[in-house]
Amino acid sequence: MASFREPPPRPFLKWVGGKRQLLPELLEAVDSSGPFRHYHEPFLGGGALFFSLARIGRIRARSYLSDANANLMDAYLGVRDEAENVIALLEGHRKVHSETHFYAVRASVPDTLAERAARIIYLNRTCYNGLYRENSKGQFNAPFGRYKNPLICDQENLRAVSQTLQNVDLGARDFAHVLQTAKPGDLVYFDPPYNPTSKTADFTAYCPGGFGADAQQRLAETCKALATRGVKVVLSNSMTEVTRTLYEDDFYTYGVTASRHVNSRADRRGKVSEALITSFPMRAEQPPSDQRRVPTHRQVHPHANAGSPAQPSGVLQRRPARQWLLDNHYQDVAALIDEITREWKLAGKQTRRNWWQILAGDTKGNSRVVEGRSFPVLRAAQLRMGVPVTPDAICRNPREEVPPVTVTGRWRKRA
Ligand SMILES: C[S@@+](CC[C@H](N)C(=O)[O-])C[C@H]1O[C@@H](n2cnc3c(N)ncnc32)[C@H](O)[C@@H]1O
């Protein structure tokens, strides 16, 4: 089965910690924030949320995208300002792609922006696992990946990305620079290297220097300073005691589960808890608009909650696609899912799929096939996944609602 790809513009680099799995919850958080003016993303990586917002028309003013990794930002700058040169150079790499060529490009230090951008994109597309790794000298050091047919030059997407980036301020800088650009009414999404959940689960070495406890502390202070000035803040991190301690008194804190595929050992991949932290409540728990208290800077001021209970917190639950299908006249589709999962169970397989993604169809709105069965393309699934609705997408229940992410339970308060 072809893997799911969103329509352009979509991330053009594979990035460790990419947020595709968490997109429904992040989009829900952005929706809950209400209208915003400028969008800021200071830990850009592959930019999954930015491109998703651009696709659904939520980016209306100039955006500010940055990352401390200068090689990464060169790739963005090159695609924004010299897309055609980058495409031509990538086509050149594609024609002579081999292990020897990969290592020659890896060792090279190009002079021009277009060459630097094409180098990073080429290496990212062809290296082992698409993992961007640098050594202590800031040199890319991931080994060659043995892919049959890597997509080295995705011309259509690079042009769409270039177009989208025209009204974007790009820079290689530390996240705290956002304090100089973000104004009241703007939205900032922080996706920092995560607090390690264990001593061996530290994926924070994107940049020389890493991202340790003092950087996490500095980040929490930056978030508080922004919220205090009326900037809307969304942050994702691992759900650890450290994260909780840093944010729970001043922010809304939610737990969420997401699949991660970073670990090279298959037995260590799987579901891990993540934290989603916002300076406003998620829509699912907001009171009706006539009773809504708009959070003011006083409510998120570091000392405003001292001695008072933590702000509302909860667990974001993914609504199982199967139940929604049963509630909205798609019994046949739910039965198809049951059939396939039963087969997997009988075969002793642990396979899990994001059925919303399957039901959203492929980039052209064609059905996707799982275990030889073709799935219909549903309008609600496309809306839920934040991809454009295609003309033939099915909607059987005119009153059906796009299944929201729901909030349940409470995040246990520290003793
Ligand atoms: C979890 S990744 C972001 C992933 C991204 N949201 C995506 O969808 O691909 C974290 C990013 O933070 C960057 N980073 C590390 N330290 C930083 C700092 N002090 N300031 C800004 N960015 C930093 C890394 O280079 C890395 O790209």
C-alpha cells in the first residue's frame, strides 16, 4: 500500500520528532485558541503543523519560522528564495545517486545557498532512516540508507512549499528570539526536543549542545512571559514529572498518546504519553460562549495561581474511528475494519492503523487499500486529518459532525 502523503504544501524534510501523529490534537488546540494574527514556530524541524495550517487556510498573516539548526534553515531559505535552482541541483543528485555519491555529498561544504539546501534535502531523503544527526562539530553524520527508489526531488511539493514560504520570516536562531517578535493575539507553537522519559530515551541531539534541563527551564519562562503579554501559547513535550512541574501551575496541561517510530529497536517502539500544554482551555472543555471567561494575563501570570488548585487539566482522547462510524451510518465500513483487525489478531500481529488517515484517502482523494480491501473516502475523515475535502468524498449523514478530540479525566495533581 502506498504510504499516506498529504497534498502539497507538506513537509519536505523527514525530521526526528516530526508531529504528524499528533496533528489532530494540535489542530484542535489551534482551533481552541480562536483567531490569531501571526503564527510563530521556533522549533521548526519538518514544520508539520505549519504546513497543515497553511493547507487549511489558517495562516493569514506573516509567519515567523525558525530553528537553531542552521543547516536546516538553509534548506528552508534555499527552497523559499531559489526553488528552481534547488530543484535543478536535486535532479542532478537524483541522476547520479549511489552510495559513493551520498558520501561525497556528505563530505562536501557547498558555497551557495541553493547548493547547501539541495545537499541537506538530498542527504535527508537518502540517509538511513531519514534521521538528521550531527556530530559535535555540527557535521551531518547519518549513514547511507538503502532505499529502492527514494523520492529525491519532489518538484510539485518544493514549488508549493516555496510559494507558501514567500510571506514567512525564516531564521537560524534560539527559540527565545520569539520574545522579540511575538505580539498580543499571535500564536506560538513550541515543539522543543523532549524532556527524556528515561536515561536511554534521549533524542535531543539535533544540534551540538543538546537541550538540557536549563534549556527546558528557560523555555518554560519564555512561555510564561509570552502568555503574560497575551500571546497564545501551545507546547508539546513528553509527559514527565519535569514537564508537569514546569507548567501545571500556569497553563492548561493535557496528556495525550501518540505513536513514535524513532527507536531503532522495534520492541521499544510504541505508544508513549505526550503532554500538550496550552495557555487557554481546549475547546472540548470550554464553557458555553456566554459563560466563557477569557484567560487574562493575570490568570497565566507565574504567581497568579500560587496556592490555588491547578488549572483544568485532562487527558485528550482520540475518538476511535470505529465507534464514530457506527454512530453515523457507516456500519459496513466499521465491519471492514473489524474483519481486518480480527485477521491480524488471529495471525498474532500487533498491527494498528490510524483509520481516520486511511478513510481520508490518498492525496488525490482515491481510496486507500488495506490488506487487499479498498476503503471509501469519507468527508469527515478528510476534515479530521486537516486535508482538503475532495468532490467525491462520501458523507452519508448530512448532520454528521467531524469527530473532535475529547478531553476526559484529570491529570493527577502532584502530592
Ligand atoms: C522536536 S524537533 C521539532 C519537530 C517539528 N515540530 C516537526 O514537526 O518536524 C525540535 C527542534 O528543535 C531544534 N532546537 C534545538 N535546540 C533549539 C534551540 N535552543 N532553539 C531553537 N531550536 C532548537 C532542533 O534543531 C529540532 O529541529
